[in-house]
Amino acid sequence: MTDTTARAAALLREHRESIDRLDAILVYTLGERFKHTQAVGLLKAEHDLPPSDPDREAAQIARLEDLANRADLDPEFAKKFLNFIIAEVIQHHRKQQS
């Protein structure tokens, strides 16, 4: 293995270790987020509130788009990601109301 190849392999390993740490952060962050959305779902069910709040969802998507732009992340990807999460949350809220 050449010196250049060895350096490339070391850099690749470092990047992958960072990715693995960030994946763990994402999973734990999503877990924490869903704990709160479950609590929101219970409150909505207890008070006969609708499972979805389109105004809140639109505001959150706009907020996330702004954050994505500031973080140099594709805002379309960020919106798709949040829309996926919102759809899951609404599905959970609907189940809680059944």
C-alpha cells in the first residue's frame, strides 16, 4: 500500500466514523422527538383535537427550509425529510385517537 493510499484509507475511516456517530445522534434525536410527539398525540386525543395541524406543519416546513439553507443542506431534501416525519406523527396521532 502506498503512502498516498494509506492516507486515503485513514481519511476514509475517519469520515466513516464521523458518519456513524452522526447516525447515532440522528436516531437518538428522532427517538426524543417522537417521545414528545406521542405526548402531543395523547393531549390531542384527550381534548378531541384533530391529529394534524396544517398551519403548524407549514410553519415548521418553512422553518426547516430556512435552517437547511443556513446549514448548506438541500432545502428540498430537508422538506421531504420533515414531511416524512410529519406523516408518521399524524399516523401515530390517528392511532391514539382510535
